Amino acid sequence: MADADAVKRSSARGRPASKKGHRAAKLTAVSDQPSVDATRRTEILKTANTVIATTGLRSSLQQIADAAGILAGSLYHHFESKEAILVELIRRYHADLDRIGDVALERVDEPDPRPAAEQITELGCAIARCAVEHRAALQMSFYEGPSTDPELVELAKRPPTKIQAAMLQALRAGRWSGYIRSDVDLPTLADRLCQSMLHAGLDVVRNNASTDELAKLKCRIALGGLAVELPTDADLDKSNAFAAAQEVIDSWVDTDENGDLKAAHVRAVARAEFGRRGYEMTTIRDIASAAGLGTGTVYRVIGSKDELLMSIMLEFGHKVGGAWTDIVRTDSTTVEKLDALSWLNVNALDQFPDEFRIQLAWLRHTPPDTSNPAWSFTTRIRQMKALLSEGIRAGDIQVDSPTADLLARCIIGEQWIPENILQEIGTRNALILARDTTLRGIAVRGK
């Protein structure tokens, strides 16, 4: 009997786990699953961010799945559609911007012995790093949205109010300390600086520089200005370079009426659609619908989408492109030439907002599959580097920049006044803002 009990005990030790043990193991596996799913979801979002930042908003789910090393069907376990991925990307972007703003605003009430310039630059670097980390969402913020999804459209339009509020407080603190000039409008300036820092997320502007290098350079220019001697508005208005820019601006007249009226109508509609949706996300069907024409008619009138873009941008290039050379060839100083280029850009954006937005698409690193017919960024970089070198040799400008290439890219970017600011303050005030944030600096000299 004793031997039989021993055999039973021995057999029990070798038996499979009881049903209770099975349930415990299963519960452990289930509890681990949400963590695994969350990790995988984050990995997919990071991959989607990289793919979209590189190839644009037209990137497909298949491209994202391939880059993530999974089957396209597996994406639907985590996201129900491409729009769901885009929504989550832009949500996270705004959440990070809000976090940066909240942290900065909390510090306002705390004693901070650091100089105002250091505090403003620290916030600028944080904003720039966020833009680089969320490059796909940044691209979406330039347009109305790549789909009709209501949430995506709303998120794409949402302004970064938290970082703007934080930047405004930092500027106010700087003014209270006597560092920031009393004659600049701080809310407009805060918006301008925040958008400038967000543009650090554009690969073609940042190029191979570190994010902090670019952000710090942008802050140095905005705070201290490029000009060695402070130029007055009256003196800049009288320069030969400014006159050359104004002559070109005065020559801008609409010539579409002299040609085929139907073709002119299609181009006008296409400009608006490209500027609103972005070239990538606009189809000939979209243009035909907006123009009240059949798709076949649009093809017969204007050709392919690439040909349509070419005709729009060649006309824009004829009006604007040659002005750079005219301005640079004048006998004005480098500071005066930089000012004239800013005036040219302000008026180009004011008179040709759709073309200007299409033009800037190349700086979003998502170009259409065609060469830019109207504007060579490489040529502009070369021209700007030569102009800045001339100014440094002549003693007209001074700035501490890591490289000449980074300085040129930065100045080209800083000469563009954001469209919402231009609409709010007008062309003349936009020019003065450009002068303050690139030539004169917003800080009190000597502080």
C-alpha cells in the first residue's frame, strides 16, 4: 500500500499543470499583450514618420509596411487606415509641442538667473528638435490636410498655441529686463520665432547640420541681427537694390487674359488646388471638379499634371526668378541687397500666394517627380553664399555661423515671412518685421 502511494505521488509530480495553472499562464500572456502591441504600434509610427518625411504624404500603406518589415495586412491590426496613422502622427506632434510649451510656461514663475537670450534660445532649440522628430506631421501642417477626415483636417490646421504662449512670455521677460527692444510687437514676434524654429524640420534647410546648431544660429540672427551698423527704414527704402526690387514688383501684371481663357481658368484653379492641398495630393480629377470641367477636357486643354505645374511655375519664374540677379548686381551694400530680397519675397507671397506655396513645396523635401522649372535652390544657395561673403569682407555684416552653407540656407529661410503674419499685418509691416529679425535684431544693442 505504501508502495502504491509512493507511485501516485511520483506520478503526480510528472503530470501536466492543472487547469488552474493553465489559466494563470494564459492570463500572464494576455496581460503582456497590450505592452507588446503598444511597442509595435510605436515602431510602426516611427517608421511611418520616416517614410512620409522622405517620400511625402502620398506614401502608401505598402511602403510603410515594407519599411517596418511586416505585411501590409498586419498594419490593420494596429491602425484601421492610413488616415488613422496620419492622425496619430500629428496628435503626437501637437502633444510634444504642448509639453514643451507647458514646461517653459511653468519655468516663467520660477527664479531664473540666466540671461534672456539663453532662455529664448533654449526654448527655440526645444521647438526645433520637436519639428525634426515629427517631420511627417510638420509637412501635414503646411496644408489643409491630405484627406477629408475631419479630425485630420482639424489637427493639420491647429496652431501651436502653447509654444507661442511660452515664447511670448520669454520675450516679455526679456523686455522687462531691458534686453528686448520696446518698439517690436511681441505677439507677432513670438509667432514669427516659433514658425522659424519649426522650419528647422525641413531637411533641405537643415541639411547636414545638427538641429541645435541651426536653432542657435536662427536665434543669434533674430536677437542680434546681421548688420554691423543699424540700418534705418528710410535709408533702406532709398537703396538702389530696393528700387530694383520695386521695379520688378511693379511689372507683375496678369497676362492670362491675353491667351486661351479656358487654359487660364484651368491654371487658376490648379494654382489654388496645388497651394491648398499640395501638389502630391492633388489629382487632375480634383482640378477638373473644382474647375467645373470634365477630366478629359482638362487633359486636352493643359496636358498632364506635370505639364500643368510646369506652365504655372514657368510663368511665376519669369515674374520672380530673374529679380534675384537684378538685385544682387546693383551697387548697394550687402545689407541693402538682403533687404531688397526680403521685399521681393513679401510681395511675391502677397500677390502670388498659391505659386509661392507650391514653390516652397520643394523646401519640404517632398518634390513632385519633375525638376523645378522656376527656382533652383542650389543656385540660390550659391548666390546667397557669395553675397554674404562679400558682406563679411566689407564689414557690413557679422554673425557667428558654423559654416557658410548653413548661414546661407538659414538666411534664405528667414527671409520668408509666414503667410498668416503677412495677412495680419500687411506688406509694409511684414518688411519691417523682416528687417528687425534679420538685419537689426530684436535685442537692444550692447545688452
